[in-house]
Amino acid sequence: MTEQHRFEFLGSDVVFDPAVVEPPSFIERDFPVTSLALDVSGTCNMNCIYCAESSTMPQRAVISNTILEKALDSFFSWSSGVLSIHVGSGEPLLNPSAVRTIGRRAREYEASTESTRISLHLTTNGTAFTGEVVNWLREDNWVIKISLDGNSRIHNHNRKDRQGRGTYERIENYVRALCDIPSFSTTSVLCHETDPAEVFYAISALGVQNIELVPVAVEYPSNLSLDEEDILNYKRFVAEYVKRIAEGESMPRLIRFMKKLQRVLGFGISRVPCGAGRNFLAVGPHGEFYPCFRFVGLDQYRLGDLTHGIGRERTREFALTAGRPYDARETCGKCWAAPLCGGPCFACSQLLFYRNGEPSPDYCGLVRADCEAAVWLAQTLRDEAPERLVELAGIHLGDL
Ligand code: SF4
Ligand code: SF4
């Protein structure tokens, strides 16, 4: 465990003791699979300047109805309780009938059992939306996340279709229209020299209430990666964001920051960033299992298949190597923010960056900026407005 972290924030001296929120040691076991990702289209209709998938994942086939149904049957037979299904690799809405099937089957299954609740998560570039598609997504209560990199200028520079045309104007009205769904969110990739404040406030002006900003994930070296000046810009942005919240302003939720705030309060702390390869698996087009959607098609990370079941030896091996907890990573072992961070994305640290499971400095720079801002905000509101702090962090007192 690292020592106390002392830092200056908005004119105050702040001390954070990581030991206070240190998660218990990770005990590996055969976790029940409660989250499933389905690679339904295997492809994308865009040509974004930073596409991580196209640099790390092979060409994939479209999932067949037989495999899709078999995957859903297996998932429902393995698991009960609180489950989730995710589509987000490639562009899922290039195979709308598969997404529709997943929604229908999930809601039918839920209605047939009292013990299971299923959340459905779609990440999309939004270009395949039609009024009809949006209607059935709403009907089946999908949690929708659209990739949107900011205003028209930034988005159209980054996110072009195969013909090289920007896509902002095609999705803008859908983004506005979906803002009435409380769970609706956007995700924006921050590249070198992108102003996070410009991105955040442009998206907020559309009415979006949940905004995710993520650093670009690319192979190193890359002129798209964030440098120290970009990290400083992000620090200034997040400091202004928490200052406005502390002054009582209502702001859209900055998703990754809010997770850090919850962890400062002791909620959701873990030595891994996600359940990939443990309680979360992805299914490839031929029914193969992988740790998550970013590993689909990579044989080295194959963890079994629908016919033979989950390969427990392979999942154990993944948990000890690419999926190891943060305390088994050299950089994270020395990082004061580790309990608030949970460690790097397994896929990004293994397939991109240095390809050795270590995180990238720009990713860590953004994480630590969020963590310092979260520690400051928690300390400020704890004294002045504790109920607001709990509400902001999305903690329901009745659940405690
Ligand atoms: S990924 Fe970076 S910020 Fe997160 S724990 Fe590891 S070193 Fe710290
Ligand atoms: S490994 Fe990375 S991409 Fe996969 S689920 Fe975890 S955080 Fe997400």
C-alpha cells in the first residue's frame, strides 16, 4: 500500500489516505457469469481516426440466429439474479434484428421468472438509428450510449464514415431526442489537443445528462495520445467542474469522475477495473467465449465455447495474466490512486499501449485528475452538504 497522498487543489491542502478505501485482497474463484457481451455484427460502418478495434481485432463474421439463440439460452440457464447483456463491438445496429431479438428474449425471460432482472446495454455510433429502431429500443428499455466526440467540428474530424464524411449531423437529433431517458449517455474520446471543456459543454448543451470522457486508446507511440499539456487541461476542466458543483450548480454527470467519487466514499472499490474473464464474458460469431468484447476473435484469449462450456483452466490463466488485479501490476503497485482506479482496462493494457499489462501515462493522468477532484469534492461536501454528496454519488440511503 502506498503512503498518504498530499496535494493542493483549488487553493486547499488536501490529504488522502489510500488505506481507508483499500479493497480486500482478491480471491480468485469460478465466478458465476452475470454479464454477457454479444458481438452481433462483427463489423463497423465507420472509419474513425483512432479505432482501437480495427488495430487489435481480426475480421469477424455476423453472428447467426442459431448461435445468438444458443448464447441467450445458455446465459439464462447459467445465471439468475441481476444480469446484464451488452452489445457494443463493431456497430451492433448493422445487425438490428439481432439486437431486437436480444431485447425481446431478455424481456420475455424476465417476465417468466421472478428472480431475475436483466439490464440491456447498447453502445452505438448512432448512424443506423431510424425512428422505428429507437422505438423498439425504448420499448425494451435499453440503456443507450452514443459515441459523440463533442461539437460538430471535433466529432466530424474524428468520427467519419467509410466515405470520409463526418457523422455529427446524422446523429445530433437522435442525441437530443434520447435525452429524456434518464440512463442515456454519450461517450467521447479525447485526443491530443482536444479541449475537454469544449467537448463536455457542447454535449451538455444538447441536453445530455450523463457524459463519459475517455482518453484515446491507441498503440504507442501515437500523435493522437494525450501529452502533459492535455492532462493539465483536463485537470483544469475537472477542477472547474467540481468547483461549480460545490457552489451548488446542477451539472451533467461526468460518468468516470462520479465512479471515483463513489469509491472515495467506499462504494464499488475493487482490485480489478471490470469483471472481464470472471463474471463477464463475450460471445464471438461462432459461439466462442472471450473475456470481453475487445478480445473477440483473438485465439490466445479464447475461454471456451457454447458447445464445450467455459474453459475454467483458461479463465484461471487469464485471471493470473492479462486479467490480473492491480496489485500485480508494477505501476499500479506504486500508485496512490489504485483503490479509486481499480487498475487499467485489461484489453487496452494488453493489446495497446506497451502491450505488457502496464497502463499508459495519459490514462493514469486522467484517472488521477478525477481522483484528486473526487477527494476534494467529498471532503468539501462532507462538511457542508452531506446529503448532496450522497445524492451526487448516486447512493440510495434506503439501500444501505
Ligand atoms: S491504472 Fe494508472 S491510475 Fe490506475 S492504479 Fe494503475 S497506475 Fe494508478
Ligand atoms: S477489459 Fe477493458 S474493454 Fe473489456 S470490459 Fe474490462 S474495461 Fe471494458
